[in-house]
Amino acid sequence: MKLYVGNLPYSTRDEELREMFAEFGTVASAKVIMDNQTGRSRGFGFVEFDDAAQAQAAIAAMNGREVGGRALAVNEARAQGTGGERR
């Protein structure tokens, strides 16, 4: 199960994201999304667990947790293109 992790501190890197979620189980992948032009973090990323129960535990524990002065937003990732309406 893939999780969206929003409101990350801009200094967060892939390995730090992986470490944040490792307490809940085996993290299959962890990726902080970077801006292609500036090379800086965009403030969100994705964490993937093979086990859905571990992913649900991570959502329950990490959503709203403060990291670097910012409250994380953690939920199940939606497939690309299923977000809000574009204007």
C-alpha cells in the first residue's frame, strides 16, 4: 500500500523519510518529491509498505505528528489523475 506524506519539512530526504516510517514495518520504498528545476524538495513524498496493516498503522500514528515544526498529513495515496478538478 502506498502512502502520501504531505507537509514534510523541506530538508527531508528519502532516507530520513524511510527511517520515520520504519518503526511500523518493512518500508518497500520511500521517495521525497523534488522540484526538477530547482532541485529542492516540494514538501511531500510517498512511502510504500508491502503489508496493508503496517501501512494503516503508519497512517494512524503519523497523520498529524509534528516533524520539524510541521504537522504531517499522511493518507493512502490516490492514483495519479484522481485528484481534484483542474481549472
